[in-house]
Amino acid sequence: YITYQASYADIVQTVTASGQIEPVQSVTLTFKSQGYVQECKVKVGDTVKAGQVLAVERSEDLETALEQAQASLDNARASYNRLVSTYPHKVAQAQAQVDQSKSSLDIAKAEFERSEPLFEAGVISQSELDSARASYQSALSQYQNALSNLELTKDKGDIEVAAAQVKSAEAQVSQAQNNLNNCVMIAPFDGFVAAITGNTGQWTAAGTSSEASSSQFSITVSSTELQLAAQVNEADISKVKVGQKVTFTVNAYPDREFSGKLLSL
């Protein structure tokens, strides 16, 4: 028998698990707009900083699209400003036509009303009475047309449509500017270039994953900070908690022990 002196000491309970070492962050970047890959400034394995330019897409077509969108916006604003500036003058002209036709109507009505008793008294002929009636009806029609034209002129529907066209043109300029800004691929965080799919000089699709299209150019950036994703047995999961210290080994360095801390379950 092997015997020992009885004493107090710590008892260590170990839970074992296996898993894979992986980056804390990893992202595959693509250009948001279809275009020509003009330059790739990095290679696989390069260390990059957040905000660093990784690749550049040819911008001539995007700059032309922005110029066209800006020209459309300028035209839309000019049309809107023209409608707004001439609106008071057009309303004033329409009101003047109403006033003038009302005056003519009053005169024609008075003439017609004066002609009726004169015809009954035999002073004027039937043709003269008919002429006065026709003049009155014509003046009434012109007055009604002037009133209708005034209502149409006061309607701000054209101005509202022009304002909506300005907003639409502004959105197109914003989209074109955004497309131009996105012709540069930027590193979102500090890390290293894990993979590059495609080559400089190719035409690339827009915004799809590299697996979805053989013509897609992409750069995968991974963080230099690593983590171990391990599967803990269900029977042992109650024995661990967040914050506990852990030790682990990797196949690349079997004789070296690494330490860390449990971040999540």
C-alpha cells in the first residue's frame, strides 16, 4: 500500500473539450457597384489597419453617372424655382382677366337690360335686341372662363410635382455619390488579409458573395485576435461558467500550453 500524510489542499476538477482556433472577426468585402477592378493594394498575409484602402475600382463611369444625376437635379431645381417665382405674377394676371371680364359683363348686362323695354316700346328692332342678348351671353361666357382659369392658376399642383421631382433628383445624386464613394474598398478593422478572390483588371459583379458569381472580386479580412470555439459535453456544461480561466494546446505547438478566459457559453 502507498500511504500519505493527511493534509488540507485544493482539489482541481478538469473539464476537457476540443474545438478550432478562429479569428474573433472576419469579413469578406466586395465592391457595391459593378465595375472594373483597377488596383489591388494588398496581398494575402498583409497586415492592415482600419480605414486602409485595400482595392480600387475604376471611377470614370461612376463619375459620369454622378455628373448626369447632378445635371438632372439642376434642371429640376430650375423648373421648380421658375414655377415658384412666376406663380404670383400668373395669379395676378388671371385675376386681372377676371376683373376685366367682369367689367365687360356688367356693361353687356346693362345694355341688354336697357334694350328689352326699348324693344317692347318699339324703339329698337328685333335684330338690335338679339345683338344685345348675344353680347351679354358672350361676356358671361368670357367671365366664367376667366374664373375657371383663375382657379386653375391658383392650383399649386404643378409646383408640388416639381418639388417631388427635385427630391427624386436629389436621391439620384445621393445614390450616384454613394456609388462613387464605394469604388474604394476599405478595411473595417485592424487585421490581416486572409484571402483574395479575383484579380486586378477583371470586371466584377456588385454586392454578391464570391461564391455566388465567378466574376466577383472580394477580399477577406480577419482580425489578428483569435478565439477558441470548443464543444463542451452536455454532462460537463454545468461545471463551467463565464470568466473561468482555461488552458489549451494546439496541434501546431503540442508541447506548449496557452491560457485564456471563458467568454461565453
